Amino acid sequence: MTFVPYDRPVRAAFIGLGRIYDLNVRAYLGNPDVEVVALVDPDEERRAQRQADWPAAAAFASAAELASSGIQVDAAEVLLPAPLHADGVVEMLGYGWHLNMQKPMCNDLSEAQRMLHAAKTSGRILRVMENYMFYDPLRKLKAAVESGEIGDVCGYHMKMTGSGLGGWDVPWSSFEWQLEQMRRGRGILVFDDGWHKLATALWLFGPVREVRAWIGNTAVGPGVNLDAPVTIAWEHDNGIRGVWDITLAMDMYLRSDYYTNDERWEITGSKGYARVNRCTGRGIQQPSLEVYADGVMRGYHALDDDWASSFRDSGRHWLNWLHTGDGPLSWGAEEAVDVLRFALAAYASSASGGIGVNPAQCG
Ligand SMILES: NC(=O)c1ccc[n+]([C@@H]2O[C@H](COP(=O)([O-])OP(=O)(O)OC[C@H]3O[C@@H](n4cnc5c(N)ncnc54)[C@H](O)[C@@H]3O)[C@@H](O)[C@H]2O)c1
């Protein structure tokens, strides 16, 4: 595919103006790389609310209406409910737009193939945004590990606790499509939010050759089930092993400006360890990154550890990429398929009682 970088501001549209728009928009506000020309959402109230940010943008109830309006769009920020991703992305690539879409890319490999095919035939770029790779404490964690500061990596652990109290309001309509996903076996913890954890594992230590999983189910209300407790373990091609546990603590208050998710990453090396203490929520109120080696603990007190900044920086990276075409997309669609395969391997393993599954052989 030949991509021709833009030598003028990119004309962009937001497709989906719901909860996560509040964070994705941070990359666009005050950014001379972009001109927001259109807003799309079937919900009139959402359109009216977001129009305040972009008075000059035209608003539409559907992407099809925008496409037939005559307004020129170079790239779209796709913030659709996950069940609409595959069809929506294929449709919008067909309009000739480059796309920066939210995770999870899609639910299975046949949908992924359709999306990759549509990107190829349209000659447009499909990016699956992975904002965690732009979270400053995680970037510094990776750098600390790669510097050799903690010695050779011996293994690592990721942790997520979903709590029921605290955080921002999430509209019931967002939960509705999450429940639909859950019924299809693509739960909010492992597959939706968990997509990021699997992505960080691949980003930190490369391809995975074996996954073993035990994925539970907990009823938290009438007709409402969550995919916890969960334990997933895996081995990378380089021999490093990781383990990730997900726990529910419904009555625990968690201070958070966003979702109530208490997260940690801890990498153990032959001489010490490095740990990111929090991300989305403000669970541990210590420095967001701590690195211990040779009897000395170093705390990083001045990182940009507001989770929202990772959306800003990931989005800016995309908009800048459209001007240069240089460097990794972080991530392109092919890399997102690796994340999907990782998740599918976990589901296959859990369904078979925890046996080892190679993600490359899924599907
Ligand atoms: N990166 C992250 O950490 C992160 C966090 C939260 C959500 N997300 C992802 O962002 C996406 C959106 O999530 P959300 O929480 O904002 O959902 P949401 O339900 O709050 O918002 C979705 C919006 O899309 C609109 N919509 C529905 N059908 C549409 C259509 N055909 N065309 C245009 N708009 C349509 C809805 O009216 C709604 O306003 C999901 O894929 C979700 O997984 C990512």
C-alpha cells in the first residue's frame, strides 16, 4: 500500500460520541495537525453536546449520511460500540477514510479477515488504538527493564481488580452493548478492558507461544454476569512467563477519575523489580512507577500518570503519523490481530480445562 502523507491539516470525523469521546477528543483539541469537519452519532443529544466542542463541524446521524454529504473526510476516529466494529470499519474504509479505531478490534478471526481485506482493497490505513502504550509510567517501565537496571527478566505479573464503587458515570446504553458482548463470550474484563493488558504483554516481551487460562463467571445482578475471577498465564517465544489475575471487589470504593479499575504491572528481574502501581484508577497512591535494584528503591514522582494523557498522546501520534507516515502506527491492524489471537487462545484454553494453547494455531 502506498500511503501519501498529508501536507495540510487532516480533515477528521468522530464516529460515535459516547463516553470515551471525552478522552479521545484530547488529541484533537488545539491540535494544528487536524481540522474536525464532522460528528456522527444517531443520538441527537450526544450530537448537540459534542457540537459545543466543534461549532464549525457538520453533524450527522450516520456515517452513510456523512459520506453522501459531499464533506471531504481524510480520517475518522471510530468510537463505536464494539459489536459494530467489524461492519462499521468495513463500511468506512469503503468510503475511503483512514481509520483510528478503538479496541477490541473485533470478536473473531473471520471479522478480522474482513477488516484487513477491506483495508487492503481500499488502500486506507486501519489503526487499532492502543493507548496503554502511550501511558507514561508504562513507557518508563519498559525503558527501565530494557536498560538492564533490574538485571535479566525472570517473569512478570499483571493485576486487575474491578470495583463497583467510584469513578465516572457510565451510561446504561454502554453497559447494554457490553452485556451483548458478554453473552457472546467476550466479557468486559478479559476481552474489553483486558485487551489492553494482553496488548501490553506483547508490547513488552513480544510474541506468545503458549497460553493457559481459567476464566470464571460471576453474577453481579439480575441478568448481569461479569467474567471474573480469572487467571491467565502464558509464555513468550523468548521464554519469559507472565501471569494476569482479575478479581472483582464490588463493594470496594476505588478513587478514580475514570473507570474503577485497580491495575498493576510488576516485572521481576535477576537483580530487582519494576512496578507500575496504578493506571486507570488511583488505587495505590505511591509514585506510579517504582524500580528496586541492588537494595535501592527509586520512585518516579513526576510522571504524567493521568490515564487520559495516554489517549491524548496516542491520538496525537496518529494525527502526526498521517503527516509523516514514519515509525510504527502503534498499532496497525496486523498487530491487533495478534492481540485477538492471544485472547482467543485464552478462551480456548479455559474451555478445555486450562490446557496450553498456541495463539498462532487458534482459528
Ligand atoms: N481505550 C480504552 O481504554 C477504552 C475505554 C472505554 C471504551 N473504549 C472503547 O471505545 C468504544 C466506545 O465505547 P464507549 O464507552 O464510548 O461507548 P458508548 O456506548 O458510551 O458510546 C458509543 C456511542 O456510539 C454511538 N453509536 C451507536 N451506533 C452508532 C453508529 N452506527 N454510528 C455512529 N455512532 C453510533 C452511540 O449512540 C454512543 O453515543 C468501544 O469500542 C470501547 O470498547 C476504549
